[in-house]
Amino acid sequence: QVHLVESGGGSVQPGGSLKLSCTVDEYTYRLHCLGWFAQSPGKEREGVAAIYTGGGGRTFYGDSVRSRFIIPEDSAKNTVFLQMNRLEPEDTGMYYCVVIPGYYCTGGYGPRPWGYKIDTWGQGTSVTVSS
């Protein structure tokens, strides 16, 4: 059973930054790909970013967050982060850490590995961007 703990989130003004974190058990970290989904009010969940923690740290980003968000990792703590910069009101919503089967992040499945299968969803953390 996957052990997954999210933290971070909160409220920030437009243009500000927030950092989310997601810690998993070592087995999950070493063999999977970890990512983030976002769900804005009234919209479907969409993939934001992913990182292949199980193999080389390859990263993937959604078009709406590219150049603003990054997904660094701390392998010693089995933790990935979502560093969100230059936040916009449209970024408001719930953010979910997800576990993705590792092979979808090997590069052979295109730039959106979160579009195939999600093994585990986190409980979600709220982000509000408002002046």
C-alpha cells in the first residue's frame, strides 16, 4: 500500500510563489513516477507536472505551467515538490500529488505521462491566488 503525504498550499497574491511537497514510501519513490494534478473550480483535473523519480529524474510539464512551475525532488527524503512561481488567479484550485507507473515516464509515451494511468491520488491541498 502506497504511503503518500502532501503538504503546502495556502493563499498568495498574483505574481507570488508557493511550494507544495509530496512524500512517499521508498518503494514507490524508487519504482514510479510522481506528479501533480490541478483542479480549478468548475473544471476537470489536469496534469501539471511529473518527474521520473524511479529513473533519472526526467521531468514533464503541462503547457499552462511551463516556465512558471518546476518539480524538484529530494531523493534522500523520498519527496517531490511543486515550486509554483508567478502564480495567476487561474492557478487557484486543489492540487493533488499522484503516483504514475514508472514506464509511462520513460519518454516513450509522450510529454504527458499522467494521461494513461494513475495508481494513487493524494488527498489534495488547496491553493488560492487572489488579490
